[in-house]
Amino acid sequence: MDMQVGQLRCFLAVAERRHFTRAARDLGLAQPSVSAQVRSLEGDLGTELFHRMKGNVSLTPAGEALLPFARRILADVDAARSEVSDVGGLARGRIAIGATPSLAATLVPPVLARFHTAHPGIELTIREAGSVDLVAALEEGSVDIALVILPVRDDVLETQPLLREELVVAVSRSHPLAKRRTIAVSDLRDVPLVMFREGYDLRSATEAACRAAGFAPAFAVEGGEMDGVLALTAEGLGASIVPSLVVRPGGSLTAVRIERPVLTRTVGVAHRRDRRLSRAAQELIDTLHGLVRDRSWLKTMPQGLSALR
């Protein structure tokens, strides 16, 4: 058995897109070439990797088994390529960064803008997901670094604290709680909540805070992503507990500070412990810390957000 990098890249592209033509477009190859590479890999392995159906494809059990290994192998290949390119400086390379939705919409854009200005030859990609999904992405090698909520209990990952942010209750401007300056968690006992989907740390943080106050939260609607939760909250379906930085001053939502107790969370930078960071990835982490420490950035942070380190 002699798997080749090109075969694995074609396999992974088809597995992620569930379509040979779209995978070929992503790879910049002709569709017959992608099909031939996958067929060759299947021949080498002695088993089919995809169920081929009209319009799309799905992974066979063998394909599901190969998928995490293919991601790790290609991540290692890309890391090796970045390592070699480091010899020539930061002129070229690629970094995949993961971030929670609140950070992807606030902190990450100015960080990537600053980094891109300094290193325009580095290709940047971003994956937006909850912390649980980002940890899995780091483990499988589909992202190089990620902004996650600490602590992360995973021996494979190394983490550094970046900033601490306060959680607030977000409500529409017409909500009865909108006139309150502060609120206790216990005051949410009979307040319907707009709740995130499973896998969001904000969901587990909200449920834990309510349990600690002696009640189970009531959900008006659940299962949303960040944008959906904010939109549903703004429409008055219920309240939500969110990071302070996503409630824009003058917007459609009002932030009510939580006291007794104050709820906070710590954001950290995580990466694989067993894989040395490329020079570009380390430069991006330094840019993150530098921007958070920057006084002009701190002035734009909402109340309750503070840099660490």
C-alpha cells in the first residue's frame, strides 16, 4: 500500500464537499483527475471509500475510518512545508485559525488585518465554531491555532490565556429587563431564554449558573448559533446570556450586567503540543497578544473585557 499526498488531498476534498465536481473546483483540478486519484487510492487500499450516488457522494465505513488519519497526515505535510518555508522568512505560507463566533466577529478581523498588512504572502483561513468543535479541529489538524474558552482538558493541546470577558444578559429594548442596570442570575428563574445549540460553552455556562442559583432554565427557543441567538433575542423571544463584546452600543439589544455572581470566561489560544508552531503561526499568536495589549484596542473593548498576560 502506497498512499500519496495527492490521493489524500483529493479524498479529503471529496469527503468534505460530498461532491467530486465541487472538490475538483476547490483543488483547481479537472474532475476526471480527482476521480482517478480517488479510484487509485481505493485500489491501493483494496476497498471503496465512497458510496457514489447521483448528485453527491457519502463516505463508506472505510472512508469514515480513513478521514481523521488523512486530515492529520495532510496537516503534518503542510506543517513540514511551512517549516521549510520558514527558512526563507515569512514571505509565503498558510495558517488556519479557529475562533468562537463572538471572537470571529470582533477580535479576529482586526488581528488578521494587522497580520495581513505585515505579511501579505501568508494565506489565511478561518473556521468559526464552538470551543468543543474547535478542540476537535485542533486534534485532527484541520486548524493550526484556535481561540477557545479555557480551561481545556486535553493533554494533546497547549493553551495560553489571552483575555477575560464578562458575560451579560442581552434583551430587546422592549423587554421588561431592559430598564435594569444589573440583575442576579436568580432573577432569570421565570425568564424564557434563547439558548445556544449543544457544543457551545455559553450553553453549558448558562445552565451551570442557573443550576447554581437553584433552578433549571426555561427555554423559549434553543439550538441557535451566535447570529441566530442575537437575532431571536432582538425580536423579543427571550433573554440570552452572551459575551459583553457582542452587544453593540446603540444597537437593537440592551446588555444588563450580572451580579451575585458576576459571570466571566477566559479566552485562550490553543495549538497542538506535539507539533512545533510554524514561524507564521507564532507570529500570528504574537499579533493576537499585541493587539489585546494595545491601548487603542482596549479603549474599544466593552466594559468587563480585560487583557491577560
